[in-house]
Amino acid sequence: MPLRELLGRLRQFPGNLGVSVAHDERRYARRASRELLELYQLVHREHPELSGRELYIAVVARRLGPNASNAADIVLRAEESFTDWPVERELRFSHVVHYQIFDEYRLQAPARHGTRTNIGEVVARIIPDEI
């Protein structure tokens, strides 16, 4: 392979890698959104007396398993991240899912500082607005 062609391919590599990373992020967000929706439905059936923030905490606790004690903090951080800015609004399950997915994905590789994907768009396709 001529040197010029090889250099051209090497310059393209970071861009190609970004496409793969974004694809992995979207796939992870879709899978996690579906899993959290299933957990929401399960917890809601098991505890019909729970709603809103208390229900969200119970869902996140179930997802976290042995780290369930962190569930209230995660819901609080989701609330702080999504309900005050850019306009005040009520906490929704989609906010909690968005925050939880971002946090999980980021913790899988501590060197990550963000994502290339708009996780909110992926979550919005799976999590109904009314819950």
C-alpha cells in the first residue's frame, strides 16, 4: 500500500471510531431504557401505592441491586439536572432513566467524560412521557 493511501486511512480512523462509539452508546441506551421500563412496570405492579419520586427510587434501587442505597441520590441528581433548567418542570421517569443511563455508561469507563449520543432522544423513543 502506498504511503499516501496509508496516511489517508490513518487520518480517517478517529472518525470511524467515533461512529462505532456512538453506535455502542445508542445500543446501550436502548437496552437500558427497555430494562428500566420493564422494572418500572414490575415495581408498579408490586407496589401500586407508590408513585412519582418514591416509585422512581424503588425502580432505580431494583436496578442497582447491592448498591440500592444510592437510588435516592441518583433520583435527586436527575431532579437537579432536569427539572430546574432551562425551565422548571416536574420530575418524570424519562429524566431518571436518562440520568441513570448516562451515569452507568460513564462509570463503565472512567476515562469517559461524556457521550457522543443524545441519550435523551433514545430514551424518549422508549419511555412514555406520562410516567
